[in-house]
Amino acid sequence: MTDASDTPDAFEALRTDYEPLAPPPEFAATLRQRLWHVVAREGSTTTESGGGTMSNSPEAGGATPAEPHALTPYLVVSDARRAIEFYVAVFGASRRGEPIVMDDGRVGHAEVAIGDSVLMLAEEFPEIDHVAVSSGGPAVRVEVADVDTAVARTVELGGEAFGEVADDGHGRTGRIRDPFGQRWLVQQAPHRSSAGRPRPRHGEAAYFTFTVPDDEAATAFYGAVLGWQFAGGGRPRTWGVIGSGLPDAGLAGEQDYAGWKLMYAVDDLDSAVTRVRTAGGTVRSVTDEPYGRVADCVDDQGVEFWLAQL
């Protein structure tokens, strides 16, 4: 009679060593990209891949007013890092965290903020039919502070411009293709007051400009500390400020005066200039601008300001 202890266990006899199986490449690529996109949308999650990090948490990336809307463009580009640099230079975009880099070095997901909107992009993943359009394809409308400058900058950085920049019923418009094949309808909308504000009355602040010696350092500092975003202005070294809480705010570099410099509306600029001088202030210049006549002034305590007949 055989001892039961000598009988091998059936499960032990059938057990084989664990051999992990690699899933099909198409399935793995699709799953990986979906997981990264889900993680990227989490408001308090930091992710790492290929040495890169991305965070949408206020502590790590700075709270920003830009958010994905019901319809958010998601572009496929050949070189996401260069594309981000292009959108920053031409459209005044701000980076939202760092790109998510896949194991093979391709950018699987990146985001930039333009105004109050988010633009998402990734590099090509042919294995999941995620490829860039070689020609044609849809165009994305983007609003900029100066369409002529944006179109000229596009050509300078290797893109194409189609036709001339022209005024139409919706503002000043140009058509471009960026160096990565994406078509854009670049538009400078007609001037409108923020949130439908009425034209400022005599004595009211009409515009708020943060003047600084170094605009690049200031945008980096206040973007990191306060989460402000900046859109390219109509002149060199100027920026629109988004997220300051002020209805119309800008930032100007290469300025001797550091701090907020306000523009006040007046009914009659000539009379207001006379009153400045009578009260002990200084009027440094009076100029005609597209939006009205402006006087650059200093009060009797050294505070700089503008007066504008709008």
C-alpha cells in the first residue's frame, strides 16, 4: 500500500513556471495612451514617464483660468516639443505642465493654454491610427492680439501664410499653416470691452499696465507664483495679462518705472493736461494712439499714470 504522503499533489504536478506574455503592440499602445490621458486630466495627480513629469495641481503648476471646454482641439504633430515652442512664440500660449513622454521617447500628451482655452497635442502613433494630416485637413481658429505680427512670426519660424491679412466683418484675419502641417485661421477680433463693460467714464480707470524692466523675467515669476497667463501684445515686449482679476490688464517690459501704471479716462485731454501741470505734476508726452489721445504723466509724488481721451 502506498503512503498518501508519497503521492504527488495534482496541482503541483501540473504547475508550470510563470511566463508573462506580451500583449499585441496595438493593444498596448492604445491602453498606454488612454491611461496617460486619464491621469493627465486628474486635477491633483503628478505623472512621470521617460524622465518627464506633468502636474495639473494648483500647487505644482499654478492655478490658471484656462480650462478644456465642450470642444477642445487635439492635434497630432510630428514634433510636439517644437510645436509647443511655436505656439508660445506665435500665439502667446502658456505651457500647462510638462509633456508626457512615452517609453520610446514620443510625446503621448501635452497641453498649452491660449487665452481661456486649452489646446491638446501629441505626436504620431501610427499603430493606433493617430497620425498627422500631410495636407489639407481642418483649420482651427485662434484669436491673437496682433494678427499681422502672428502671421509674420509664422513665416519667420518656417510656417506658411496664405493670402494677405485682411479686415472682414469679424475682425482682422490671416490664414497660416504651421511648420507641423496644421492649418490655422488667425483672427484679431474687433476691440470690445471686457465682459461687456461700458466705456469708462471721466476719472475711471480704463486700463491697468504692469510696467517692468524685464518682461520675460516678470512673466516667468508671476506665472509661477500667481498662475497668471500671458498673451502676446500688439507691440514688442508687451503682454495681455489673464488671471489678475482686473478687467483690462497688460504687462510691458523695458520700462524704467516698475509697478502698476494706470490709464484714466478723461472727457477732454487738453483740459486734463493743464490741470496736471497746475497741480504740480508733469506731462511727459501727448500722443495719438489707435484707441484715442493719450498723455503720459507723473503726479507730484512721482507716481506715473496715463490720461486718455478714448
